[in-house]
Amino acid sequence: MTVESLNDVRELAQQLRVDSVRCSTAAGSGHPTSSMSAADLMAVLISKYLRYDFAAPHNPNNDHLIFSKGHASPLLYSVYKATGAVTDEELLSFRRLGSRLEGHPTPKIPWVDVATGSLGQGLPIAVGVALAGKRLDRLPYRVWCLCGDSELAEGSMWEAVEHAAFAGLDNLTAILDINRLGQRGETMHGWDLASYTRRLEAYGWAAIEVDGHDVEAIDRAYEEAVSTTGRPTAIVARTLKGRGVKAVENQEGQHGKALDDPEAAIAELGGERNIRVEVAEPAAGEPHEFGNGELALPRYEVGSDVATRKAYGDALVALGKADGKVVALDGEVSNSTYSEFFAKELPERYFELYIAEQQLVAAAVGMQVRGWRPFASTFAAFFTRAYDFVRMAAISQATMALSGSHAGVSIGEDGPSQMALEDLAMFRSVHGSTVLYPSDANQAAKLVATMAKLDGISFIRTTRGNTPVIYGPDEEFPVGGARVVREGDDVTIVGAGITLHEALRAADALADEGVSARVVDLYSVKPVDAATLRDAVEATQGRLVVVEDHWPEGGVGEAVLAALAGEELAFAHLAVRAMPGSGKPAELLAAAGIDADAIAAAARRLVSSAVSA
Amino acid sequence: MTVESLNDVRELAQQLRVDSVRCSTAAGSGHPTSSMSAADLMAVLISKYLRYDFAAPHNPNNDHLIFSKGHASPLLYSVYKATGAVTDEELLSFRRLGSRLEGHPTPKIPWVDVATGSLGQGLPIAVGVALAGKRLDRLPYRVWCLCGDSELAEGSMWEAVEHAAFAGLDNLTAILDINRLGQRGETMHGWDLASYTRRLEAYGWAAIEVDGHDVEAIDRAYEEAVSTTGRPTAIVARTLKGRGVKAVENQEGQHGKALDDPEAAIAELGGERNIRVEVAEPAAGEPHEFGNGELALPRYEVGSDVATRKAYGDALVALGKADGKVVALDGEVSNSTYSEFFAKELPERYFELYIAEQQLVAAAVGMQVRGWRPFASTFAAFFTRAYDFVRMAAISQATMALSGSHAGVSIGEDGPSQMALEDLAMFRSVHGSTVLYPSDANQAAKLVATMAKLDGISFIRTTRGNTPVIYGPDEEFPVGGARVVREGDDVTIVGAGITLHEALRAADALADEGVSARVVDLYSVKPVDAATLRDAVEATQGRLVVVEDHWPEGGVGEAVLAALAGEELAFAHLAVRAMPGSGKPAELLAAAGIDADAIAAAARRLVSSAVSA
């Protein structure tokens, strides 16, 4: 049968509940009760409001349905079954090894935009998709985001609420499933729906309170949502967790487990059904294009002094002019990261996210859902604020470029709160990531251009202060490469970014003493060029100094050791080991023991000893 | 002179402005304009409302003054000068190497509770201090928190607003310095004060709009704040950035730099002054104590199967009963982390923070300010949400214990969003941290007890599933140690947590083939026991397999390589290298290549080859 009346919708909702019970029973785990609370909300949505071509998930006119409460995956997969997108057999493969129907949704499923399951991320990402719809694609698709009430405690949800209102995202509808119960008990606000509507309205949203099991009321609410202009709408729905099965309905202790008596539950829900929903077709339309041009990267004169963060800004403008898919985002520090150049030259494709780094990264993730190439920038230290979003973006198979400025103690007087000293560790341990750390403006520009062609999450670490330009503007820096910038056969010194220049100064000093140092620029921290490193240590009797403006853990030093695992070395690792304070950049490099003097001293010690472990 | 009238307060405010200009001019950098906007707010506060004994910063009755907008450090240091706590000479050492008056405040200064400078953290930490005042210390001290308007875009601020209202923190006053201008331009809401008060009131705060340069109005607002009960108060103050110096007042492009013409500015502000403020003495009172007892850690039978997360919960209760300073916090997953045992047994010292991991960590930081020993728990994966707070807590010299459950692919069906695969990298690269990863319930209990005695930030990684108890309840596990759990001379296998048990199974299989494997339990990932590792590889001809349920970067493998840097090894590193999905724990361990079969295969390959790099 198909859905032709609201009465049919009620039956569909029961089917979604039954299928949620069935698949979680087959799996022996999962979240049926969190699915059952939102079944009516989804039944009305897919029957009358969602516009989606399941045969063509990349149709740019498709609506987007994001389950911010990703643990309600049984409901989502039951929706897919109801639309005919998955078979009943596949539905019952839920949570089995090899099934794309995992415990929480991921884009292994073609109709899933992004992975959810870490709560509080779906709505911020939905804001990114909705921004793309309004300002980039310029298509009338809508973004529907099902949110749980527990996750409304996450500040990231309110960053999203704030930005959605600010940007007037009337193409976004948040569906709040207020079922009162979290994992371990009642939420902060229980069924006090007004506590949510009051907040939402204070931020500028339209908010509609409904009984989330009254399909007529839900229908009217969606109707109001799609006809509201100038601001986003939230449907604040009072629901019962486990609705329809008395043994679990509105009960504590029923979160995240298969039902004890599924057969009785299915009978209570009226048994299995095979309703098929014909989801409405999306409108026809072509996404806006900004046009492409020739790539004319900035060119810096060898011997001049230019900050790599400035080269990032210059290169980003060049890239944006060459590639209409490139967009830039920043967290209210564009005059420090130099994304302000892009904002001035290409304002249509620039997004100011204010000081909200979770929303910054989430917006980038949302935009790349629609095929845009986001470059998001802030101080590298402040990406620690969004680490969960970056981690989840890897599960989302997201492609985005992140630029972190103000790396390390070399920023100087501002002190440790502004110094990124763990960013390399953080980004190296992101699945499939690329981690770049240029030492020179021409190199930085080339690497920025490369980032626009990489799959996955890439990160570039830039330096606050000016550094000498040592490479010509036509040199190439492939990802996974390293550069021998000085030949030598007594000791290898590996640096990157600011420390490469210290290494070169150390090599000069050592040369005066008759010590021949080989200097390697490890601009690609991940992947790392093991062959060049091996050749270098072989050429220098196994003597190796690695120097980095980063804590000792997880950065350049450990990347090098992993690449050379098992090699016999005389090894010195210079890194930041004590908490830095304020001071001049040179003073802080010296205090941390990562300046030229410290490098030369370490190299001298290795050369004067025999190679030994 | 001293402050005896509101007219004197006006003069004091001008002094604070002049001194902010003077010290940032001496430094050649800093944020004078962001200091000048809040000078009147601080002048009234310290003259009439703050109760603080600068000679006794650890007096438990002292109020707490937290600059959430840490970049206004010139104002804070000028306040210290006005109170006589620092000399004018020291004030002028601002931002110099070795001065405790750093670019952003840190607890190197005895009157600073916590480091700020990463925006959006001061208010959540202030909530933690205020919670300690209400529920732990039970003293009437107040917490005053100066916030910027730019940082109100951070979701963490709204986690704090939400929790403060929920907890009825009428001992907390947020002072919002709405100076309209962020770093690169206007904030989202400019001078629309109502946009802030509307939000604050929707959350349940009292909110008072004032002209932030009208000392009478400020005085009335503070009076109202201290007399408001049952809820926190925000003073929403309209201010001018750079107030009092026309060249910079309310101008864009004047953020974060010393003034161009400081002499003219000082003249315009009425010249230097030397007003000395007598800050009111705090009340007398003794903090509440919960009493201590004998430590009776849980004891598990060797050979039984117990999850280390359960041992965490059991041990935490024992610790809480033994040590009245121990408090527990959780992010709405206490029935998974097993902090629910503490919640049930010691509810007075248990704090439910709901799904707000930033506020969870911030509350712990705030409580340790007052000498409590917080243990905060959530899924290890979700601590990524609070990485910036952990990073800053290290700068704050905070002592707290964090417990992350559900490590790695071994959690099974829930899928990658719930799997911590980067937590070891994240916590290893926190300055001064201790990272523990027990494999067994008795070991976990002992390590939890140890964490209560450690300085700094400690992290324990626990496992979801049951694992065999292999250690007796009286064995000791010092931090920085490792355990040889099986002797052998052909190959060393290093595991931790779940992989230790896989390593033991592999060793059994290898023994059947005549290969003698030494198995090392690396329960202390940081600091790491380099001596035991060196002895092991020397005893096994340099053959080493490291196996971990974590991405390859930054975890156990790299910790071991760093400890053995330069040793010639035949090395195999088994880690999670492909994105996992759902499946049974054993299936996922096998799919990742970190189960007993994979370990045995890797060991066989090393044994059958000659040792070589």
C-alpha cells in the first residue's frame, strides 16, 4: 500500500516502529526506544514534505535529512526501507560486520550526508548545508535535522542555533524530539517544552510546540515551517521514548538496548506492515557556479622575509579565483590568518563564523557535502576546540582543508594560550589526514594549491612571524615529500616551519667548526618521506637531530621515529618540554632549546660520540 | 589616595586605563583597548564588592575574579597594582621573558585561579568554582567573571549559562563587556544588548543592562546582583572599546596592539594616578569537609572477567569514601562509565553535567581551584570535545583525573563514532600529563587510587567489554612502570588494555610452535618505562611487536618508539589503520589486524627474518 491520508501516515509510523524493533532485535543491540519516539515525526516528513530522489543521491536539488541524534539509526534505516531504498533483508543486517547499516549512520550509505553519533554535531553541520543552499548552490532544497533533547545540552547546538538565525536560514528545519529521557535518566528540562522554545525564540527562531505523536499537528507544523521566511524553524515535539510499547514507553533504563520481548512489542504495535512511501521528487534546478580561471599563485622573492600565514592568505585568493568551488571560512581571526584577503576579493564565497570553532568546522563539513571545497582557518591552537568535529569528519569521509596559524612558541609575547603545541599530534591522529607544515612562503603557496586537490582532511600549520624565503616560486613540493636543503655527511638535522631556519643557522655554525650537517625540510609531516629520511641518516652515520616547535609527543619527532622504526640511530629530539611564557620569539625559541644554538649543541654531541643506542 | 566615593571610583577607572596603556606600551603589544572598555566595571567591583585578601590568595573565603576575556590582562594587572599586590615596576614588566605578567593571565600569578586566553573558557570554569562554593565548600564567596562579547559566540559559554541557571548559582556574577568590536570587526550583535539579555533570561538568569561607563549604574547593578537569590546574574554593559582616548575609542583596527601615541592618550585620560584600593576582607569561615576513611579498594578474583570501566566505578567509590576531597563528575553516561556507583553512594559529591563535555572538564578545573580532587568521566572519544579545555587546564597547572571509557574498536557494534582511537595521542600531547591504560580490573583499581595522588592532568583509558583478571588485588602498578607478564626470548610483544589479552593469546599460540614470546603490559603510556622496554628487546634479539587499539599515530606504538629511539629493532606496529565499522568486538579486532592471530603472524615474521632495519 502507499500513503494517501494522514491515517496511512499513522500506519507508516507504526511500521517504522516495528522495523526499528525488528532490526535492533536482529542485531541484539541498538536504540529502538529512541527511534520510536520520533517515528510519527518522520512518517509525516517523508510522506508529505521531504523531496528526495533516492535513485540519485547526488541530485543537487535533493533535500537533506540529517539525524543529529544518530543513535536513532533504526528509525533512519526503517525510513529507507519504507522508501524502497533498502530491502527488508538489508534492514536486518543492522550492526553486522560488513553491513553499511552501522550502529550510527555514516556516508557508506549513499543517502547519508555525514556521520553522526557524537551528539551535538548534526545541527551545526545542517547549518553548513543550509548555508551552501542559500549562498553557494542557490537552490531551494531544504535541510531537515532530527535532534534529540539530550544533545541540546551541547554548546555546539547553540552555536548552530545562533548562526542559523544570524544567517536567516529559512531553508533549515530542526525537529526536536523531546522524549524527556537521556541515557541515564531525565534530561535537564524533561518535558518543559517552553524551556526550549523560549531559548530558540530568544535566538530568533520560529518555534512550534507540538504533540509529537499527533500527525495532524505535526503536519501543520511542517506546513508552517516551509512557509516561514527569513528565519529557521524548530518543531519542538513532546514525545514518548519507546512510544507504543508499554513495557518500555517512557521508562528509565530502556536506552540503547534491544527490547526484551520483541514479538509482544510488534504485536502491540499492530504487527509488521509493508507500506511503501513515494517520496516527492525534488525540484529541477542547476547549482550556481562561480566560474574558474587560471591559477596565478603568489610569487615571493628568494631572500625576502614573508610569513607563511600571509602566503596562505595570498594563495587562497589565487585558488579562489582559479577554482569556483573553493570557499573560505574563518573564526573571527581573518586578519591574523589572512583569510581576510579572500573575504575582500571574493566576498560571495567567504563565511565569517565568529568565535565558534565547532560551528566553523561543521560549516565546512556541511559545505563539502554539496561538493564545495572549504578552507577553514583559525589559530592552530583553537582547532583543539573542534577536535571532535574533525574526528567525526573523518568518519564522514569529508574533504576539507584546515589552516592553523600561530604555531608554537615562536608566536612570542601572547603566551601559551595562543601557542599551538599539540596540533600536529591532533591532526596526525585523524584517519586519512594530510598534515603540512611549510617553512617558506613559496612552499606554503604551493601546498595550499595542492590542498585543493587532496581527498580527506588536510591541515596546514602556518607561522606567525616572517621567515626567509628560501625556495623559488617554481619549485614543487609534493605531499609525502621532504627536501634536503643542505647536503652534509656528519649529521642530519630535520626541521620544519620555523625550526628549519634555526636548523640552517645551526648548520652554518657547524660548518665553521668543520661539521658537515645535512638539513632536511619535513614540510609533509603526514604522509612522511621515509626514503629521504633513511637516505639522510645513512649518509650521516646514523646521526639525527629532529627539532620542532611542538610538545615532544605526536609531532615531527615521533613521525620521524615511526618512519625510521628499527633503524639504529644516534638520536636527539629537541622539542618544547617546559611550559613557555611570554617573551620575544627568539627568546622563547632559545628558552625551549629549539633554536640554532641548541641544535648546533645537540649535533655536536652526536658527532663527538660514537654511534650507539 | 584611597577610594571613598563614586567620584574616586571614576578616577580609579582612569588610572586602570592609564596603567593599561602604560604597560602595553612598555611591552610593545597587548590589548589596551579591550582593557579600557571594562575599566569602570572593574573599578566599581574592586572598590565596593570584591572581597579578597591579596596577602592570602589561598584563603578559602576569598571571592574569585576570573577574566574570561584573558586578553584584557593589562586591566587585570592594573587592578593588581591598584590593590598594591604588584608594584608599578612589575606592572611594566608585562609580556617580558620571565615576568609572571604574561600576555594572558596564568596561575603563575597567585591571585589568578586559571589560565585564560582561549576565549569561552572563563565562564564555564567560573561555574565550576561557584558549584564548589555552593555544594562543596559551602562558603559564601562569590565568583565574578568578566566576559567579552566576542566570546559569547562560543557554545561553551552557553553550556555555562545553562548549567549555572540549572544549579541556581546565585553566587556567580557574569560581567559582560559589550564593546561591540571583536578582533577583525563588529560582533554578530554589536550593541544590541537586548539580544544578550533575551537569551540570558530565556535560560533563567537575571540580566541587568547598564551603561558600562556610568559608575552609579554599575554600582546599582552589582548591588542587585549580590541581592539576587536562586539564580545567577549577568551585568550586560554597553561599553566603548578604547574608552577615553579618541584616537582609538570605538574604532575598528585597534584590537590587540599598543597605542600609537601613548603620551597623548595618557594626557587625555588625565595623566598618571596612584590611587590605592583597599579591597574588602573576605568573611571568616571554614570550608565544609566530608571526612576521610580507610581506603578499601575493590578486589577481583584472578580468572574472573571484569571490565576495567567497572573497576573504575568501584574504585572511585572506594576512593571517595577514603578521601573526602574526591568528587566525581560525568557527562550523562554514568551508567556506561560506571561513575553511577559514586553517584549512588556519595551523591553530595557527584555532579551530573549532562551532555556538555566542555562544561564537564571546565567544572572539574573550577573545583580543583578550590582544592577538590575531581574525577570526570565520559566516553574517551568524547573528551575530544573538550581538548581545548584540557590544553588550557595544563597551562592552569590544574590537577584533575579524567576517565575515558569505550576505547577502540573493541567496543563493537556501536561503530566508529563511539570508538576512541585518538585519545592516547590527544592526552599524551598535554603538558605534564599522565596517561594510564589498564588491562585488568585489579590494575585499574590500583591506578585509580594512584590518580588521586598525582599532580597535573591524568587520564585513564578503560575498556567496554569484560577482560580476564590476571593480576592479584595486592599487586602494585607504579606510574611510569610496565609489567613483563610473560618471559620469553624470541620476540617481545607490547600491548595494553584489550590488546594485552590478545598478546597473551598470541604468546600461547606461538609457544605451541616453539616460539618464546615475552609479553609486556604497558599500562603506563606516559610516562613510559623505557628501561623495561630496553631490557625486553635486548632479551629478544631486538624483535618487537607493538599492538594497540588506536590509530597508528601518537599512541602506544609511538610512545614505545620514542622510549627506544635509536635502538636497532626488527619492529612491527599493529594498530587500527582502516576506518572500522560495526561488528562484534572479536570481529573488529580481527578486521583491524590487532587480534591474537595478527599478533602471532607478525611475531612469526620477525622471528623468521634476521634482525635488520
